[in-house]
Amino acid sequence: MLDQDITPLNADDLPAIDALQAAAHVPELHEPRALFAAMIDYPHSICLGIRGGQGLRGYILGYASRAERADFTTGPEDSFDPGVLYLHDLCIAIEEQGAGLGKILYDAFETRARRAGYTRLIANAIEGRLTFWENQGFTAGAQTTYHGVTATRIEKTLSPAAANNTEKKDIAI
């Protein structure tokens, strides 16, 4: 975990994103490069990568959305609530899962979300990942599916007062 940097994602990262998702996610969850490109280019998004000596080791992507939206498979839409951020995907290289990189990357994402004025995070926790998200302060909601994979709708309220507690986490590590 030493010598890790958290930086915004850009189009040059798309091949590495493809490789990470192919290795870490079941085939049903593999999404097209065009969807990742749309998220990265969307002006109301937070898309970060964690980099180390071997390049991109993980990524997290989110974008402004509507809380009542049910299908996120098509990515960002023109209509959104400026206070709601949908966390689309968090992916860590398989060989580095369990080493804390997911938490480090999520903390940087949340810090940026607070700074940008988001007050509510929503996501779909894929089967087997709910405990991780509950440990980050998310509350479980209704059962759902994402690309046919069992998931749980999760959400978290962000209080602006708590932003000062996470400021130090948003640095190169």
C-alpha cells in the first residue's frame, strides 16, 4: 500500500479500467468502455483512480443522479438532483483486495463528494459486498438486481459538518 496516488481518471485510463473490471467482476457486470468514457467525461461526476508502481490498481466512479432512478446501466442522464451522487463502481485489482485500497479510494471519493456539495450517496451493493458498504456508513434498502446479479440498494447521507473530519484523507498516499 505504500507509494499510492489518488488522481482523477481520464480517457487514457480506459484500457486499464477494462482490464481491472474483467479480472475483478463476474462477466455479467462487465460494462462497455463507452459507458466508462461517458462517466469520466460527464461534468457532474467524480471518477478517481488509485495508482501505484504497477499502474492503475483500482478505480471508483460516480455521477449526479436522481434518488428515485432504478436503472443505472446506461450511465449519466441529463436529469439529476444536484445533491444526489450515484456511486456506479468501485473496483480494486484482485491481488490487492483486502489490503485497504478500497477504503482509501472510497474515503477520497466521499471527501470530494462533500466538497462538491453532495448530501446523499446512493448505490447498488452487489451480492457479497454489502458488509464493506455498511462499514463505510451506508444503510441497506431494498433488494434489486444489476445486470441480472443480485444487489441491495444502499444509501448514505453526507453531513457538511463531517467534511472537516475527512480532509486529510484526500491526499496522495
